[in-house]
Amino acid sequence: MFICVLVVVSIAQATDSTSRLNNQVNGNDSENSYNAESDSLDNPWSNNLIINADPRIDTLIKISGEESTRKGGIDGYRVQIYQGNKETAYQYKARFISRYENIKVNVLFQSPDFKVRVGNFRTRSEALKIKQLIQNDFPATFVVEDIVVPDLGAVLPEANE
């Protein structure tokens, strides 16, 4: 990385030296003079950025959105805190909500058991952080892959307004 920075600085200095030399040769000694034509050519960021993308990318984005809608969410992770009978599952849910009210809780039935899973996480590392947080209150927790619906309010703050 240091080498890249050094190369960029060297190129910038060489460009600056070349432009000063050109100014002196053309009889323009003033360093403060402004030339709009040379500015637009020397500074590519002063123009609009045009992105030429393969149209198949739009097709892939559309397919991905349709698949997420069909599945009811995206591939992600949750932390499972209980697996067993219905009554105890709802007791675990109530106990979890009383301690961690800002984390979503799901109770699902997968024959023959009810499962209590918490959170909607896109990455395993996010789920592991919550697992560590709740492990003292719910010691038999583990991370599972699941279809999740992430909270977009955390990503898009204007959605809350």
C-alpha cells in the first residue's frame, strides 16, 4: 500500500512539474492563471460519470429479487435458543422478549418440535455476537442458517421517517 501511495504522489508531482514547464514554454508564468479547457481535460472528475454495464446484470438483479420474494426473505442466520414442546417454547419467547426487547423472536414448528429462534442476521459473525450476548441467560444457544428478513430500517434511516 505504501508503494502505491508513493507511486501516486510521484505521478502527481511529475504532472505538476510538466504543467509548470508547459506554462513557462508557452509564456504563461503565472501559477494562479486558470484555463477552463485544460481543467476539464486534466480533471476527469469534473465531468459526469457514465457507467456502461452489461444489461445481463439488470436481469440477474431482477431474478435475485424474485427469488427472495418467492422464498420470503434472503439466506441468513438466526440464533436458536430452544427446541421442544409448545408451552415451553412460548415461555422461552416471553422470557427472551422481557430481557432483549429490541431483538426479533420467531417461534416455528418443525415436526415434532417447536423452535425458538432470535434475530435476522445476514452474516454468521453478526449472529455469533448476539449468541455471546445472550449465552448467560440462554446457555443452550447455537447459530443456524435460515431464511431471514433483515431490518432495512437499520440500513435505510429515511425509511423510519
